[in-house]
Amino acid sequence: MSIRLLRVVGCPEWVINHSLAVRKKALELSRELPVDMKLVEEGAILHDIGRCRTSGVEHAVEGARILEGFGYPPEVVRIVERHVGAGIPPDEAKALGLPPGDYMPRTLEEKIVAHADNLINGSDEVDIDFVIKKWSDRLGANHPSIERLKRLHEELLGHL
């Protein structure tokens, strides 16, 4: 149903291909962890559903709205809402023009989907060094999201 929903709401094929790659990576990251694999899979497939309406950072909030409208459970909605980067704390969310809130992944499932998304560029898997360089080039080497990225990577994979 999840892939079909991406098509129903008008996600481009590149979003669907990216989401399938994120699903594969998220399931791989989950292999040895005590998580709800169905939740991880569904969250990974739907994480970018908001890209049918916007390509900016607000796609996560928009995706959460879409899923709420379709009656998805809060656990899936939160994965979508909190998947951007390694999370967005309230102060950064405000600066980005997002609705007030804390967009930090809290559950293991939320963290896995967020980080699987980080490790997929388009439909290709990339390593953490690629992601750090990409973010540093785009946001600046001292942006706080880079330290969050490293901590999330360490938490899930135990090495840099």
C-alpha cells in the first residue's frame, strides 16, 4: 500500500526509487536492533511523501500532514516528520520557518529511518564521509547538524 500511496499523491518516480533505497538501507541498519521492522519499513517508504508538494525542508511536515489525512498511526507520522538530517531542534526549526516544534528523532525507528535517508544519495548508498562533506559544503563546516549527524551515526553503527 505504501508505494501505491506515493503514486496516488503524485510523487515523482525519483522519490519512489529513493524511498525504496532508503527502505533497503533502513532494514539493513535494523537487522541487529530491537525494533519494529514493519514500522521501520513503512516509515522508510513514506519518509519523503511530502515531496509530492514541496522540495524544501518543510517536506517532512507536509508529509506528516498527508499521512495524518490518510489516517496513518502517529508512529509512522512522527518518523516522516522527524526524518530530516539528524533531526531539527526547535530553535533551528523556527529559523527555517517550520511550524513550532521539536523535529528530533527520538525512537530507534525514527533514528534508523533518518540515518538511512542520510546514507542514500538519490538511489545510491554513500558513506558517512560523503554525507559529512556534502553537509559541510552546503551548511558550513561548523553547522550544529554535522555534530548531530556524527552522534547519530555513532549511536547506530558504533564507528566513524
